[in-house]
Amino acid sequence: MVGRMAQGQDGSPPRNVTRRWALGAAAAGAGFVLFGRGSGPRRPHRGTRTAHAAPQPRPVLPARPGLVEAENALPGDAGWQLGPKVSSDAVGQIKGYAAEAAVPVGGRVRLKVSVDTDQPFGVEVYRLGHYGGAGGRLVAKAEGVPGVRQAPARLDADDGTVVCDWADSWETEVPTSWTGGAYTAVLTNADGFRNHVPFTVTEPEREGDFLVVLPVTTYQAYNEYPMDGATGRSLYYGQDPATRKSNARLKARVVSFDRPYAGGGLPQLFDLDHAFVRWAESRGYDLVYATSVDLHAGRVDPTRYKALVFPGHDEYWSQEMRSHVERASAAGVGLVFLTANNIYWHVRVEPSASGVPHRLVRCHKDARSGSDRAAPGPTVRWRDLHLPEQGLLGVQYVSVVKGEHPLVVRESGHWFWSGTGLADGDALPGLVWGEADRRFDGLAEPRGTEAVFLSRSAYVDGHGRDQTQESSLYRAAGGGLVFTAGTFRWPQALGDPRFADPRVQRATANLFDRLRGA
């Protein structure tokens, strides 16, 4: 993309209440409760200076087809929504980030939190899913956590990288009772201001039908924290002290995971991923979760699943990510891309200045940059590297969409549209929105069979020009199906109550059933 998009307990008593934390000689403490199907030990926050336990071995988990369905049968809780008192980047009433974007079951979630004045704060951890429409479930809660004002964000003048060198504030083990998935820790300060800290719980050794990959490299590309009128940087904009506004000339070339997300704390366009998760978990699909960094680092074996699902906007890909996905496709694994503008920018994922792996995302977007020629090549568009994304996706990015436009159905006799009642030329209103893809003539096309365009839709781009959107499906040479929706609205039509369309839901269910052999 070339600019920034607008973002649109079980009810039984707790099964374990751990001892209260002590801070020095003070009586103030932080109570901690785990909710749901069990609990695990808790270690005090860093303020107590207790010794670190030995790393937990990664558990080996068998396939558990009913796990997600059983999880979503538990009562939900809408408390993950922040309400009116949202912490701002400029004041920093309470902000935080996770030390790792993803934590395996048996690992430890560590949060780094800063408050505007020294004060206790609370943490509520939610797993996000369907849960009867609530959208989340409270799995753990801590109160009275000692909070301090940490160092201000540090800006690197050369690459525009913003880093928050913050100490750990709170941590907990991820017990085996926590089902893998998308999680958020909701922070609340003494004055009631709230903020999100998202993270993913992974089960890298568990087999399942679908591996859901959350696009954290793209999340960071769009993260302009802190939007304080002075310091924030993303790969698109920088905060201009002269105007106190965003300026494209000040964009970063390297962004860091060592900082909160701007605003409410959830990444830009995270609602696309959450919409898919709500729908897929409501249907009880056998899902295993990972992030784009897990895919990059080889922490998951993508050939173990029937299909890889990329539910949200997944624009920034490393060579390692693409290689792992191409290897999976060659092995017969299906690929599902539910938005548009995927695999657009080539990036490198690098260690932090202190040597922690996979904490920086580099994308210069200019092949002339002399400092950007390390292997595997300049961080420019994949199509500029003579590897156009449609060679894998079947279609590729065209433009931003101005407003919303109908998606026009083609090939209505195809099994994909079975049971939807749709005919060729029927229009699904508002489904072409955000950004759009189509097939480009003269560029490399995917190697495979059974290629079909399931939509062909006229729309107007951000410059007022007439354009065409296409949704693509083909069978790759390895035997797996590859589907690309070609529009941002598709996951919202699945699981966002504002846009849900039963015809899109049925068509996508047809695809998922075909992928898992149902």
C-alpha cells in the first residue's frame, strides 16, 4: 500500500488464586487469577527481583480436532473492548508491549509497561475468538501491579527506528489450558485509562487442519507509535515536530517490535484478522496459530497442515517467509489469502541492537540505497525483484479503492459458489473495499491447473481512475488449492457483524471443506 488506511469464564469461581506479590517492604501487592479450564504457576513481576526459572521445554501436543470448538463453547466476555477512556500516545497514561510477538504454550508472556505517573495498574488477558458473539474470553487477571514511568521512546536519526527500552513489568506462564490463538492483554491504570497489548499463543508441535498466520511484520510496518506530534515513525510516515502531523518524508526504513502499537494498542486493520477468527472459530475449524515472524524463523513446519490461512492484510514478506510457503505449496498444502495486497514488499527481519533475534523489520523501498544490498537483495517490491506476487497468489495488488463497490460474481456454477444462490453477474454490495488485486498480463503466472476468476468487479481507485478487481482460485503444481480474495472486505463479510454476508460465508466454507477433504 502507498498510504495509511483508516481503521474503521466459564462462570465458575477461579480455580486458582496465587499468593499476592510483595514490593520491597511495602504492603502493596498484585493479586493474580487464572480463569477457565485450569491454571498454572505465576512468577512475581520484576519488581521483586526473583531469579528467573529455567526455560520450559516446548510441549509436544497431538492433534486435537475439537479443541477450538470446545474453547468457544465457554462463556465469552466483551471486556476486551476498551471503552471511552483510551490511553493516548502523547500523554501515555498507560502503554505497553510484549517482549515477544508470539509465545508457545509452556512459555512466558512478558509485558513491558509504562504509566504517566508511578501508580499500580491492572492486567486482564483475553483470548479472542467467537464465544457466542462476545468476541473474547477472560483467561487471567492481575490487580495492583506496580507501575512506573519508563524512559521515553528513543528515535534513531539514521533509520528512523523508534525503540522503547523498557524493563519487564509483568509476566505469567502460558499454561496448557490456554488454547493457541490471538490474545490481548488489556492494561488499566489507576485512573481507568486502558490500552491493548496483543500477542499470539502458539502450539508449534500440534498438528491441525489449518495454520492461521497473523501478519505481525505488516502490523509493525504501519505502526507509527508514538503519535505524539514529534517522535513516531512507521514505514509510511513520521511525526513532524514542525507541524505536529504525519509526514511521508519522515518515514522510517527500519521499525521495531520493541514499542507499543499506536492509539488503542491494537494494530491497524487488526479487525480484519479478528473478523476471520470469529467466523472460523464459530464453525469449529481445527486451527493452529502462528505469526509471520514464526514463519520467517522456521518455528513452525508449514507442510504439516492441510492449508495455510493468511486472514488479514499481509503485505511485508521476507525471503524466508516466501520460501517456506512455496515449499509448503510444492508439498500439496493449500494457501488461502483473504484480503488483497499481499506479499508486496520484500523485507529483512533482523535482531535488535542488543542482539535479540527477530525484533526489527527493514524495508528501504528504494533499490538505490547503498546500505540495503545485503542478502537476499534490496528491500523493494517483490515484482521489482522479478518475482511478482501473482506467481504465487494468482493475482496481485492494483490500488487503493475509493469508497466501496460491489463484488461481481463470475463462474457461479463452480463448486466454490455452491449453495449461495448466486448467478453470474450478481453483485455483492460493498465487498470491494480498502485495496484490490487483479491478474496482470505479461507477468509470471502461477504454475498450476483449474485456474478460475471467481469475480471481476469494476471500481474507482484513490486517484479517480477506473480499475478492475478479481478473486482468484487455482490448483498449484503440488496439488493444493490457492485462493486469493483480492479485497479487504472479505474477512469482514465472514465475521464482522456490521458486514457479515451469508453468501460469502457459505462460499468460504465450501473452500475450507474442500481444503480439509470434507
